[in-house]
Amino acid sequence: MSRVTIAPEEDRLNAQIAFAVEIDKLKRVIRRNHLIDGSRRENTAEHSWYVGTLAMVLGEHAPPGTDLQRVVAMLLVHDLVEIDAGDTFVYDHVAVAAQAAAETAAADRIFGLLPGEQGRAMRELWDEFEARKTPEARFAKALDRFAPILANHHTEGGTWPLFKVTAGEVREKVRIIQEGSPSLGAYALELVELSVARGHLSE
């Protein structure tokens, strides 16, 4: 009886397809934020698409010389770890404290599904985003923080009153936006002050 031999390229494709099937699970991870029309909460796959598109639209507000293609790639993969670790609400200080270990384990498993160099390349993007040391990572993080503020502003405070988030806490998050893009940081701060003035965010 002859044995079926699987060529290395077929092994590679099988690994890539397994990864493709796995990351579809990101569509099931529900975030706290609502869509801007207020109809429902968004999922993490939608968030990743949205901030990746924002990188293309708002790229002129990145520091000069920023590699926007790398920013988009970083934003597409930055939340894949939520398949295992779930969404962490940025204002939940207890959950945030436990986030790093859970997400690192998730990164090991999920990026490890890919063929060697592909998995390493995606893991490097994720590590770079988390470290926030490059202009690309800082701009990507700025967009990641900007999107929920924009959504909350357009949904009468969204998650802020629901979870008793204060204006001071939001201003603290705006600092991260300012690190990656001073102009977006200034705009985000305006949204915060408008939300306070309209009674959608408490001091």
C-alpha cells in the first residue's frame, strides 16, 4: 500500500488555512463600545477594520516618515489575542492589570499557528504595538484610543456613564493619543470637553 506524502508547501498552506479559520473567531468577541449609530455593540473584528481604515484616512496626522503600511498591518493584528484573552475594558483597572499575561499567552498560541517566518513577523508587529516605542506603534495606539472616544462622543457618552468613567480618566487616555499624534490628541480633548459640557461625561 502506497503512503500519501504531503509536500512542504501543502503543510504550509494547511497551516495558513488553519490560522484563517481561527481568526474568524474574532468576529465573536464583543466590545463595550457601541456602533456610532447606537444600534448595538461592536465586535473586535469590526474595531480592527475600522482603526486600520482610520490609519489610511488620518495618516497625514502621523509623525513625518511614519510607515503607514506597517501601521495598518499592526492594527489588523493587534487585537487577535482577544480570541483567547477576550476584550479588556480600558477603564477596568483590575482587568488591565491581568491583561498582559493573558494576551502574551494568546499571542504565543495564535501566531504560533502560522508557518515559522509568518508567525514571527505577525508576532513582531504585535510586540511592537504593545511596546509603543516606534512612531508606527505610537500612531497605531493613538488610533486605537481615538476610535472609542469618537464613538462615545457620538452616542451621548456611550460607555462612559454606563461604567461611571470620569472625564479625568478619559483625559489620561488622551495622553496616549497625543504621544502618537498631537493633532488627533487635541481633537480628542475637544471631544472630551464637549461631552462634559453636554452632560454626557462627568467630572
